[in-house]
Amino acid sequence: MPRAVPSSGKALVRYLDLDDSERIAEIDRQLTGQLRPEYWRDQIFQCKAGRGISVGAEVDGRLVGYMMGSFRGGEFGLPQEVAWVEHLGVEPEWRGRGIGAMMAEAVFKRCRRRGIETAYTLVGVHDETIHTFFRALGFRQVPFTCLSRRL
């Protein structure tokens, strides 16, 4: 994927650079109330090191969304490499305009070129908005159970 390519209308989807971490941190702050630029820099670094993929959506040269995921295989008895979509953020004023779907298609295209046939994600049980988004992309519930333990 070139640095920036037309995707639809005025939106451009491109790979993320380490320099994007501050802007992603600002979008994340809008969505979660947390400001974590170092965290996002590390996430992009991991993707650029070949452990995953990170894309962003720009409108008029301004980053308005991001999607990141990792490539992993062998976990949970999965016999082949799969993709995990781990991060998704779109500025609130840009939601509902297809930006998330454009980023997802760029991620899926890269995964297919790598030979990956399946993508997974985790979604909060009560987050109907994100459930609807991922279902519209073709994601379905699978027979896994997420477990946690307080340490």
C-alpha cells in the first residue's frame, strides 16, 4: 500500500508511521479519556517490525482513524497463522462514514497477501455498536470463551 491512496471520497487509507502515535493518542483520548502516546508508539513499532499491521484513515491530511492488529499462530489450538484485530478508533465526528470499513478492508487485503485466511477480535458483551460494526464486516461468534483472573 502506498503512503496514502484514495479509498472513497476524501478519505485516504495508509500504513501508520511512528510519527502518528501522538495523533492516535489524541483520538484514543477522545474515545477513552486516556492519553497514552508511548503505548501507541510501541503498538506501531510492533506492527512495523512485522508482527502485525497498522493502518490509518486521513481526511484532508488529518488522521481521523486507526486500526491495528497482530499476526499470530498456534495459540488456542489454532493450527495456522491468524490475524487479531486489536485496536480500532475513529474520531466521533467521522463515525458512520465508512472509514472503519475502509481501514478493515485494507487490513484484510494485507492479511490475505500474507496467506492468512481468518481474522479474530474481542468485543465487549454489551458494546452493541462495535458488535454491529464487526458483524457487518462478516465476523461471527466462535466457540471460544474469554477468561480472566484478578492478580
